[in-house]
Amino acid sequence: MNIDEFEDFVPTVLQRLADDGYGADTRRCAEWVLGWFVQCCKDDGVAHVDEAAIDHFLASRFGFTMSDRRIVAAQSSIRKPLLTAMELYYTGPYRRGHESGEGCEVPVCMWDAYAGYLRYLDGLKPALAGNTVSSRARLATKFLVFAHESGADRPSDIEMSHVDAFCATLAGFAATTAGGYRRLLCYFLDWMHGEGLVPFSGAAAVPRAKTAAQPLPSRFTRDEVERALAAIDNTTRRGKARLFIVSLFAFTGMRAGDAINLKLQDIDLENDTISYVAGKTGRRTEVPIAGGLKLPLVDYLKNARPESRTDPDNVILTMSPPYTKLKCPASFGKIIGKCFEDAGVVIGNRHHGPHALRHSLASNMLEADVPVHDISAVLGHSRIQTTAMYLSVDAGHMRELALEVPDAVSR
């Protein structure tokens, strides 16, 4: 697009940011950046808005470029409005977060394919969780940039050799991370193949790495969990918060990311349920407020939870000013580990975060002869086979309990 078209498009960008709930400060920053970009383009005689024009603006005025990986928050706030404007113009949807060096760097010759894939991913919501959609979009960005830098000037130029070379760049990652990237690449290539953009599917082009057997998740017995809970001093506000947090994971098996995003409106004390949309699957999950959770939950909400100006609806908040939403899931692991240590539970080489309590809940429920489909419902799994992978139990006992699963559920 030319600079006049871009200038006319700026109000559309600002209105979209307002519609999507961005605050006034963010919108003012975007208006300032986009306005300055337009003026600089006119001053420098830049008539066409593309990656080169944006790079020139960022480099000449701020000393960094679109592809720079190491940037500070202030530089990111300058780059983001430009990325958002380009994505909105070329694709319609846009991503709320951009990894360093990604987003608008997709070559113009690949934009049609990239825009089509973004529209396809947007159509998968809400069945596909938002963070999963973002991961797939980021991988598509990485691959299209790599293919273009390797000589592909259009999607039809992409060959299996490009795929092999891209996969070779993953050698430095951990096996599970590299495997995740290959899987995302498979999804993208399958879509491109279905659209007739490349002559091969992801399954045919992406090499499958042999992975070692994964160790079973760490597990704590029911007695160890009860000892950890009993060791928490709940006479202080901080102690009440810790007791609630550990109880939440111990009795619901909730994932750390879902706990961070848990809202007050997700809790129904009258019906003793917590209902939330799982970030990993995008599916609504409802879990009971078990007897061991209700008292710590009510005590925390009434006597310990601080008021927050920035995150008034979040259940779990920091216990020190300015009382904001918890940002780091690793904090949960530290809290849980401290409780086990105070209780004299020997942790050894076991993991002791929320996922360990999630696996412990599933295993302890199975030992108590709870039907597998009930365990699956609590964990929010859509397939009982997924639940089975959590459980390191006698296969015969597993089969006996599986017999209680209705046909409609077990399929």
C-alpha cells in the first residue's frame, strides 16, 4: 500500500484496538507511533509502505529493526503498532503478542499464504485454544521467512529440501521442543497442501524424530499431600493464600496457567463448582469444590485476598502491593515445594509443582476405585486415552475400571 492509503487506514487500526479492549495509554502510544511513521515516510520521500519502509523508520529514528531479537520493552511498544497495522491491513485478524523478530517480517510474496492460514486458524476458534492458534501462526512465520531466505520467492517454490533444512535448524533445541515445532510445521504444510500451494503434505515432508520413552510424571501419595496441607500456618493472610493455592491444585488437578487466569465469576459456591475454560484445550471444564478445598477457598476470599485495581476479577493475586495477577507459574512450584519441606516430606528427585499434584490426584482417585471417565472429566480430558497416560497403575485394575465407562464416552 502507498503511504496515503496507510495514513487513511490508521483510524481503523486505532478503532480496532479500542474494540478489542486496549487501554487509552496503549491507543495513544499507537496513534503517536503510526502518526510519526507516516510523517517520517513523507519527509524521507518513502511512497510505499512495506518491510523496508518500516525497517528504515525504526533504524533511523530508534536504532533497531523489525528482525532484531534483543529489544527492550520500550522498543517493543514502538514496533507493535506497526506490526498490528500491517497484519490488520493484509490479513484482517492480528496477533495480540509477537515474538521478537516475528510478525510483519513475513515476506510480501508470502503474505497471501500467511493471511489465508491466519483466517483458517481464526476459524478454528474456540475449538482450538488461543495460545495454540498463536503457536501455529508463529511457526508459519518462522518457516515462510526461512523458505524465502533459502530462495523461495512464492509458496509454490517451496520444496521438501526447504523443509529438511528448516528441521535441521531445530537440532539445538530440546527433543520435546523440536518435536513440537515439527508437529506445528506438519499442520501448516498439511494446510498448504490442501490449498494446492505445495505438492506434498506435512506427514510426507517432515522427518519424524525417534523420541525416548518419557518418564512417568511425579506423584505424591494421599498421605503426603495431607501432611503438606496440615503443615501450612493459616493464621496469617499469606498462609491462608498458600493453603488455598495448594488445596486448589491438590483437589482439582487444575493446570498452573488456568489457576493464574481463574476469575471470581468462575466460582459457584452455592453449587460447589468451579467452571473455567482450559487454556490448553479451549474446552470448558467443571470441577467440584471438594470438602478439603471449600474452607480454604472461602477463608482466602473473605479474609486474605487483597483488592486489585488492575486485576479485580482474578482470584489469585500477589500478596504484596500493587496486588496484581500472578505472572509467573513457577511461583506455584516454590509454594508447593516449601509446604512439602515444612511437612517433612522427602521430595527427592520428584517434581513438586502443580502438574505433580495433578498427576497425584488422578492416581489417588484411581486407587480409590473412581471410574476412569470421572477422573477424565475432572482433569478436563476429551479422550480417556489421554487420562490413561497419566496413570501408572496395574493394567488389570485399569481395565476393570474402564468397563464402567459408557460406550458413548469411551469412543
